[in-house]
Amino acid sequence: MSKGTLFDKVWDLHTVKILPSGQTQLFIGLHLIHEVTSPQAFAMLRDRGLKVLHPERTVATVDHIVPTDNQARPFADELAEEMMQALENNAKDCGIRFYNIGSGKQGIVHVIAPEQGLTQPGMTIACGDSHTSTHGAFGAIAFGIGTSQVRDVLASQTLALSKLKVRKIEVNGTLAPGVYAKDVILHVIRQLGVKGGVGYAYEFAGTTFEAMSMEERMTVCNMSIEGGARCGYINPDEVTFAYLKNRDFAPKDADWDKAVAWWQSIRSDADAVYDDVATFDASDIEPTVTWGITPGQGMGVSELIPTLETLPESERAIAQEAYQYMALNPGTPIKGTKIDVCFIGSCTNGRLSDLREAAKYAEGKQVATGVKAFVVPGSERVKQEAEAEGLDRIFQQAGFEWREPGCSMCLAMNPDKLQGRQMSASSSNRNFKGRQGSSTGRTLLMSPAMVVAAAVKGEVADVRELL
């Protein structure tokens, strides 16, 4: 078993007791909620006559079902409006901090918590959303949970969890131009598999991650879950501290110095023991695109779609399913695949640095005829800052739509959906069948820069050719 890792230290510090089942009752320092997985949880509390134990440790926002074009209330979608009203009422009744549309702080839950300094090193964080692993970029242990567990955290501020093993994923070297954090995590998932992380926490280490900004690190940790890991994290360092300093909820003055000293102490020890170690070289990673129906079915943009005989026996059945669903031919290039819709946004790649980088490639270019392309900022704050820099004008002049904050087409629980067999170039995190709103729609995952390249060319393109 692992020993001396950040995961072990944070887990031990938050252990309330070991339950008869052998699971750990773990204290949760920060609970994030949104409109989709919380209504039933609050209803279960009411049914049992229970109250929210620590409302000051819960923060709410709306993101999944909010429209990104017309946000006038009531929403046209009656179910979406019902969920909105439920969260508004539950937050008010229970004294929970709530960032609603128009507050200036609303946005995708995994964007707003870091940007406000709510997410900090050494925390345990839970949210009724699988991509809660995002917050591990700060050296937090963050879990996505189900509705019944949302209820448990509201009622007790604890969770019953089995302790994970820890795998160290080390990537060293400098990324080539046109290669981004999204490419790194897609490469890792491709190599280790979508089930490779089951039962593990992933610790990302090495010079490649050390050189990344906090927002790039969030992209990596965000998709830990796509590799089967329950959470992913990066040890806090000077990059972490510089990002957090002076954020809304970050410690101030003398408390800041104490916090930094403690954050440094929880880093994995130099002689920490891991259950497994996987190493990669940054020079082996090129702009990466998924070709199939899982995030593990990825490939370099210059490669050919793999043939059955080149794949392990265990992957051939789902590869065959992917060929049929995606209507892509094994042994042919992914480059040149026609694209109908281009989406930049999501909790994976909807932050300011993502939009800045995408705008570099969009400036002076034009979206290809017949392609629908749109940009959805991850939060109201991101939108405001992007507009202050003129990024919205760059995108609009290139033919992209500029939208309001929300989850948008990442999961299509809102009006942003694929139609029929449309092919999407998406900066989001999942390419499952039907994920983007159409039961027959198809999704190719890639970095925001690669989405711009696809939008401009009207087909999968190598962003390095636009440099």
C-alpha cells in the first residue's frame, strides 16, 4: 500500500473513523452542489426530518441545464426551470451560499470554485458530478459522488469510502508547440485504458506537469475519471500558491503564510511509496484526437485509425462497435474527417487560458462554410475577463457564436445539442454514444486549439499547420 503520499496524508487527516464495513468515514471540507443531482438529495433530507449540518461548507451554482443563448426566466424547458427553482429554494431554506445567473460568480461548478479560491490544497472535496477530480490540481482529494451521497454529505458532512491505491503518473520533458494539457491526458488514458485507473488515485508528477499553469493542471485532473481513477491530483507548489494568492476565499495576511507552510508539508514525501508508477515522455505526445466512443480510443492526429489486429484482444469488441457507430474506417487517417459542429467550452477546457489560446488560432481566420462553431465561457467571470481582452470579438469576427456560461454541449442537458448524425469537434471530456444530445451524434475530443483548426478547415486538421 502507498505511504507518505499527499493522498495518504490528506486521507488520514480527514478520517473520522473506520466503519464496520472496513470503509473510512471521511470528513468532507467543501461540498459543491448544482441543480441536477441535488433536488432529490434535499427531498431525502426532508423525508427524514434532517437539516444540512454545515451549510457554510456547501456552495451552490447552476450549470448543467442553463441555456447559453437565451437565459430569460422562466426557461423554455419546464424541467430545467423546475430544477432551477428547486435549487433556489433549497439554498435559501438551508442557508447555503448560492451563485445564481447574474450574480457575476455563476458558472460551471468546477470552474467557479477554483477561480474564487474555494478550492485549496489539502482539502477533501465532493460534488454530485463525476468531474470533481478537477480540484485535485490544487493538491486536494476530490470525489464525484451520486445523489444518495450528496444527501449523506448534506446531513453529516462525511462520506463512507474505501481507501484507494495510488498510482504515480510521471511525464517528463517539454511539450512541442501545438501540444497541450488535453493532449497529455488523452495520451495517458490511451496508454493506460479507460479502466486502468479503477481502484486508484492518480498522482500526476514530473517536469511536464510542473511547467503547466494551474488551468492546464485542472484539465489533466479533470479527465482522471475518464481513465477509471476515482480522483487525480498534483502536489501543490509555487504555481499553486501564486494562483491562489488574493483570491476571494484564499487566506489573507499572516494566515496566508501559515497556510502555505502547511500546504508545503502535505506534499508527497521524497521517499513516498506508491502502489504503481507509470512514466511517459512528453516528446512522444502530439495533438491528439479521439476516433471512437470512449476517451481511451485516442490517436495522434498524424496517425491512422487503428485496425483490429493492432489492438489488444480485450479492446477489439468495442473498437468494432466504434467503427460502426462513428462510420470511420480502420487504417485510414483521422485527419480530413468532415466536421459539422465545433464546441469550445466545458469544465475541461472553458477557462480563460483555453479561450486565449483558441483565439490565437482563430484571429484572422474564418469558420468554414457549413460549420456551426461556438464558444461557451466556463463562468461569468471568465466571460467578463475574456470580453475585457477582446476575445469575444476575435471569435465572432471568425464566425464563432459567443455564448453565456454553462455546461452547454458537453452533455446537452440544455438546448445545445447535436442533430442527427452530426460530427462534433469538442473540447469537452466524453465522447460516449449520445453524449452531446443526439442518439446518433458523434464526438471527437481534442484541445480547444484543435477545435479551432477543425472549424477553420471544416475537417479534422493538425493545429500545428496553423502555427
